[in-house]
Amino acid sequence: MKGWSIQLDDALWAHRTACETLIGMSPYRIVFGKPCRLLVELEHQAYRDVKKLNMSMNEAGKKRRLDIQEPEEIRNDAYKNEAIYKKKMKAFQDKMISRKVFTIGQKVVLYHSRFKLISGKLRSRWVGPFVATNVFDHGAIELKSEQTGKIFKVNGH
């Protein structure tokens, strides 16, 4: 697409005004303290605002104090929503973890998570076999390599 720079403003506007699941509101609302209004909505909102502004000075002062405190309350709500969302996601991901039970003498293979893909795309990430020599209560396992005889501990999860 050649004219991507022309559509960049529209894409940024869409991102900034879309409600994010993590914080429960749009980035626009966090920065400016109010939800984004389109031009069509502004015409009707202006009429409502004119009716609201016909109030006494005391009421205007109270409204101003509330308006000053509103952005801080919005940020606090965003932090709370983020914490709730993270707890839900952690509970969901923890529920998906399957616990494995290992016994001494059992043969296992180890998933090599730091495997470099450049040295061979089609090589397996599983290494081994290893023999479980000791199983600890907290989930760690002591493994012994069948080829080299080297003993090391790994996380059993």
C-alpha cells in the first residue's frame, strides 16, 4: 500500500478512541478525562451544555471542583480495571496448566525453550532422553543425562 502515510492519522485516531479491554476505557479518556465525541454528537451536546451553564456561582464552583478531580478518578478506575483483568487472565492461564507427576527412574525428554532457530529450523526443540533421579516436593526434578551422565535440576512444571 503506497499511501499508508495518508491513512496514518485515521488509524491513530481509531486506536486512541477505541475502548481497551485491559483498562476498560480508551486512551483518549485517560488523557483528556472525558470520552471522545464525534462532530455529530457535539451539536446536540452543545445544546445540553448551554442549558447546564445557566446556574448559580456556587453550583459552578462545585462543578469545577468535580471536573478537576475527575481525571484522577478515571486513572484510578483504569488501574483497578487493569488489576482485575490481570487477575482473571492469570486464573485462566493457571487453570490451563496441567500438573505432571514424575517418578524416580522415569525416562523424560526436556523442552529446550532457548533453542536458536537459526542453527536449523527443522530441528526438534526436545532434547534427551534423561532419567529422573530425584523428585522434590516443590516441583523440581533432578535429571541425569543418559549420554553424558551429567546431573542437573529443572522445574517439573
